[in-house]
Amino acid sequence: MSSKRWLLAIVSFAVTIGASVYIVYTTWPQQRNPAILPLWAHAAATAIVALEVLARALKFKLSALSLRIPLSINTGLRVCLGGDFGAAITPGRSGAEPARFLVLSEAGVPPAKNILLLFLELLLEMSSLAVVVVGLGIYFRKEAGTALAGVLGVVGVYAAVVLGIGVLGIVLSRGDTSGPPPNWAVTLRLTGRRWRTVQRALQRVRSSVIEIRRARFGFLGLAWLASVAHILLRTMILPLLVYALGVVAPLAPLVLWPLALVYGAVVAPVPGGGGLIEVTFKHFLGDSIPAPIFGATLVWWRFYTFYLYVILGAFAAGRTVMRALREEPDESVESVDPALRSA
């Protein structure tokens, strides 16, 4: 990344940490000892994170198998964690897909199948998230309140964008992509080299649709179940932290609002959210989590849902992510995935 982008990331992380410090300071208990999370809760939260990452890695591997792309579980782990790291240090999580793309490229996945695999993974994420939210909404229908509305809003926008892009690409790819630019392309000034770029993209979409139709749906179904599992695991962190501190709190907002915050972070214009997640957490969960434990809960929830992933991603694929986020392309491919090498 450029020096300006690094400066933005550093300032944004500083503001994010500052927001947490401010909330901890303003909610610090005055007449009792500060809340201390027991060691067993740390162990349980760490185990949940490990299982969540493993579920996502399995989703990538099973998705690849459904498309007949050999991929090792280690590469699946690097793809997930590298994407987390790239998302954390870029505005609007825009660095996630370039990071995943380069990790897959270094594993030897051809560009066309690379894009297909990433888009399939996104569709699985969207569909499984929608099913989980609907299921949780039905389960918590009597106590969800504004939490359910918030999550449904985030999921609705998320699904609309993903499905809208997919449907638009499929519709356009069905037309003639080999001739001169049509009227709509001329209106958008997509002529010459730009139109040739669009043509190649539409041809890839057409071939991708054919590939998905030929997918092995048994593996695809298992990948979808792995996606459901990783989303459900994400909902467990906040209830674990709150109940481990020995308080009674309503379960519905502790389960639903974290989903809205995690998936809604994509709208944050700065890396790490710039304090937006912390302020939103305080606004919507301030009445659900008792004040004496609110600061500790926020800090540890952010650690186990954000900062820990940044650290793991930096160790797993930090150098690769940095190459993916450079302005100039890096064509060097180093470690080829053993599964592809033996194919």
C-alpha cells in the first residue's frame, strides 16, 4: 500500500482503540472491582475462533472440490486469514478479495477458476447468512425487537448487492459479447479497450455459469453447511463473554446485533471501522449489557472478533496480502499448493 493508505490505516486503528478506551473509561465501575474474564472463558472463546476459521477453510476446500479444483486445507486457511487481514487494513474491507485472489493464485489456481471460486464462496456466504438470520428471527421472534430489524436490514442490503451483481452479469453475458459495443455500452462510454475488457469479463461470467451448472452438488451442500456453521460460531462469542462474567442479560440482542455489526462493517469508510463499530455497539447494546461489565465485554468481543483475526492473518499470509495491495502487480508465484502440484 502507499504511504497515505498506511497513514490512514494507522490513524483509523488509533481512533478505533481510542473509542474502546473512552467507552471503558465512561463505563468503569465506581463502587466495585473491574470485571475480569475468567481463564476458562478465554479458552472457550479461543476455541470458538479456531473452529470458526476451520469451518471457513473447509467451506473453501469443499467449494473447490465441487468445481473440481484441488485445494489443500492449509491453502483454505491462508485464504480465509489472508482475506481477514486484507479487509482489516483497507477501507470498506476492500482488500479482502484481492488478498484471497493472490493467495489462490500462488497456490496455482488459474485466474478464471479463481474468480469463480471466490464468487461461489460469496454466494454461499450470502445464502447461508440469510437462512441463519431467518432461523434466528423465528427462534427469537418474541424478544428480538430492533435487533432483528437491524440484522434483516444488513442482510437484505448484502443479499441485494451480491444477487444484483450476479444477475446483471448473467443477463449481460447471454447477449452477443463478440461484436461492437451495444448502445448501452456506448452510453456508458465503454468503447475501445474498455469494451474489450468488459467482453472478457462477460465471457468469463458465461463460462462460470456453465461451470456452476456442472458442479458436484454433494460437495456444494457440505460447503453450505460449513458456511452455516461458521456464522453460528460467530454468534457465540458475545453471549459467552457476558454470561462468563456472571450476569443475566437477554440472549436475542447478544446473538443478533453482533451479526449486524460484523457484516455491516463493510460500509465503514476507514480501516478497522474507525470507532464506528464501538460506537454502534454502545448504542444498541448499552441497555442489554450491564454497565459494570460493558467495557470489558466490548474490549474482549472486539479482540476475539477482529484483532485476533488481524494477528492470525498477518502471520498466515501477511507478505502475500501486502503484495496483493501494492499498486503495481506482482507476478511472482512462490509456494504452489501441494494438492495442485500432485494433480
